[in-house]
Amino acid sequence: MTNAQITIREKKLGLLIRDARMAERRSIKECADAIGVKPGLFRAYEEGRRAPSLPELEALVFFLKISINQFWGNNTISDAPEPLAHEDITRLISLRQRMIGALIRQERTNANMSIRHLSAQTGISQSKLKSYELGERTVSVPELEGILLAMGSRIENFFDQSGPVGEYMNSQQAMQKFTDLPKEFQEFVCQPVNRPYLELAMKLSSMSRDKLRSVAEGLLDITL
């Protein structure tokens, strides 16, 4: 890498560092303290006059809770969708409350249970249950758990799946499932060279039993 290329890389890295800090609403001093340098030096990093070492960059990644790949890409964190505004969250909660009410009614219908019967099972008045189903009142989590228990359902079935909150929760669950895998499995998945095997496994998992049997028999014919 030539001196000119190094200078360009320093400038780009500085912009990405500043973008990451601003996106996480951290001050220069906070970031400098986190990686053990003086604020003036950290400012020089952001301005592209100096560049951090890899351990310093790793420490910054840990402090800001971001991916280190951020500093080898072309997208800034500020390019990501803006977080929901307060008004949007309020509307989302109102919509979700109506959806919860509709789901309660659907579960009750599927369980062939009347409002009266559900009221007797839960100790919640019929008028209150009706207002929950219509989305007119907010049902607390303990009451919702009691209602679902009486109908033989689970609260996990009511978690948001398609909204912004649901997408976030699903991504967190997927990450947790990945971290729960044995280390050797994680390493296998992360190796780009193994991607064809993973794609093949996905295709095989979607096949019917008869189709899998046919594939297996074909492989035996080839190897024998």
C-alpha cells in the first residue's frame, strides 16, 4: 500500500469512527477514555490525521457495541433506519393493543369458549374481557398470561413477529441460538468456504421424505 493509499484509508477510517461515535451518542472524551488515549489523539483519529491500532479499534468496537466489520465496509451507521420516534412508538403500541385483543378473541373462538366461561376461569369480569378483545383497554401481562393459560395457549404466540420490534426480537433470538451452538459449529458456519454445504443442507431440509430417499438411492448408485 502506497503512502497515498494509507492517507486515504486514514481519512476513511476517521469518518467511520466519527460516524460510529455519533450514532451511539458518545463524546470524544468517553471514547478516548474507553480505549486509553487522550481526547486530542482520538480527535486526530476522527480527522484522519492519525489512525488507531487494531487493539484500540477492537476496544472501541467493544465500547460502542458495534461490529468491527463496520470499519471495513462502505456504509455508515447513520445510513441505517432511524430509531422509532416517540409518536411512532405510541401509535405502534396502540396498534399492537388492538391486535392483542383480536388475537385473544381468535384464541377464545378456537377454544370454543364463551366470554362467560373465560370470565369464570380467570376471575376477570366479562365487561373487562370484552373491552380487551375490542382493544379498548390495555391488558396487563399477568392478566394476559392468565387468559391464555385458561385457553391452553402460550404468550409466546402473541409476541410481535412482523413489526419493527418483532424484527428486532427475532434477530436477537437468532443471534442467541447461534451463540448457543457448539464452538466448532459456529466456526464452520462462519467460514465462507463452507457456504455451499450450508446451502445444500437447507435445500435437503425442505425436501419431502420420498425425495430424500430418492436422492440417497441415487448417491448409492454413484458410489457403488
